[in-house]
Amino acid sequence: MNSASNQRDRGQVTGSIRDFLLAADELPSPRGAALKLIELARDPEVRIDAVVRVIRSDPALSGFVLRAASAARFGRTERSLDLQQAVIRLGMNIVRAHAVALSLVTNRPKVTSKRFNYNAFWTSSLLTAAVMETLAHHRGDLPASEAFTLGLLSEIGTLAFATGAPATYDLTLEQAARGTDPVETVEVATFGFDRHELSAVLLADWGLPTSLADVVYWQCDPEGGGFEPDSRSYRLACGLQLATKLADTCLAAQPDPDSVATIYLRAAILDLTPEETRKLATDALAELPMWTDLVRLPKPAITALPSSWVD
């Protein structure tokens, strides 16, 4: 979301998004087990064993949920963790979000956009999720499962642009590459809304809590979202902005000084020193191959190592 976003009426923005979704050529859509979990979540009386049965029917989803719930990545081994324990630990909202994400990764939609790289998009999303989760554990005052989910799905609007209006979106990306305005500003000029606003509507439609959708909506302008400075939503929005920038910088051919400066500025708001910020990125990068292997994405080449960033 750009700095002018809070000058636009959110109801009008949402209306424009609804029109776009209705007219879209194709949209990212959950299938299989993910769709069943969305339906189950609408039932307030749903039993956990019914949820587990659906997850168990999809081996890839089972592995994804177990990995997400396991504390082994943080130095504690829990080999006996089973699916029921994993669902209880994560909660239905987070399990559903993971199912949606995995469904979108593995059921690759038809993408005719010439400027959108599907593998790079999901690699960046997984790294953003890993940064968010690592940040949550570093701070201790953010829910790690929610943080991971936000990082994983916060840019899903980009995929919706690329599948829903590929030709127009290619022109939008070309215009952004030629100019100096952020791509979100060019998206608003073209569509009437940006990727984050579109992401928030899609996530709400898929059943994620409104509080998380609001964080996604305001991730580029946490101060403009009306969050209380000491609220969890504000810290999550700040963390999401930091994590997205960190992921983009790590996956770039070389670190951009302006992006690194923005990273350190947002990190300072979250009480992170430059050294802690670089360690955050390094720890998340160590997790990335596990996630890319799990969803069968190519191993990314990391050239902009955090150790090369300057304060």
C-alpha cells in the first residue's frame, strides 16, 4: 500500500477489487484438501479428527503442517509430534492458511504473464515467511504461526494480478521498471488498488481472520493503518514490511543500498540492531532450502548475503 492509500476510501477500493475478481481471466484458487478445510472451518462444531483426516489425505500437506508445527527448527527435537498435535498447536485458521498456500504452490495456475516468475514468487514468499517466523521467535511477543502465515501469503495479490489480467499487469510492471515510483503506486494508477489490498481481500475470502487481513492491507504503511503503537497488529505489519524487504534483498543479484537502509530503519523500530538484523536474515536463509524442497521448488541462488550489507 502506498502513502496515499489512507486518502482513498477502503470501501471503494474493495468494490474495485470485487469488480476485478469478477472479470479476471483466471485466479489463484485453493483446491483439494485446502478447499475441504475451508468448508470444514465454516462449521463451528467441526471435530479435530475430521480436520486430521482431510490433512492426512494429502501427503504433501501433512508434511507441510508437521514442519510448520515442529519446534525442531528452533533447536528442540520433537520427533513424536503427530498431525493431531500439530493441528492443535497451530490452530484451525493457521492450518487452513497453510493448506491454501500449499495448494496454490502445487496446483500451478495458467500464468501467461511474461514478466511474472512463478518459482521466484513462491521462493520469495517462503523466505518472507521464514524471516517472519524467525523474527517472532527472536522478539518473543509475536505469534510465530501467524507471523509465518502472513509472510507466506502477504503477496498473493501479485499472483492474482499475473493470472487475472496478465497483459495489463505486464504493462504495469514495465512502467514501474522504467519509472521511479514504487510498483504499488503504479498498480493503483492502473487498477485502482495495489497487490496488498488485493491480497487482503483474497485472504478474507479464504477465511483468514480480519485482523490478519488488515495487517496485509497496511503492510507498506503500518503507521497509516490506525494500529495502536504497542499493538500486535502494528508489530506484525512492521515485521511484514521488514521481512518482505529482507527477502527481496537476499534474493536480488546484489544488495541495493536504499533497500538495505530501509531494512535497517524498520528493524530499528522493532528494536533490532544491524547485527541482529543480518543474523535474522542468515537464520531464515538457513531454513529456506527445507521449505523449497518440501514444495519442490528449485534451490535458489543466494548472492546478496547479509554479511555483505553495510550499516
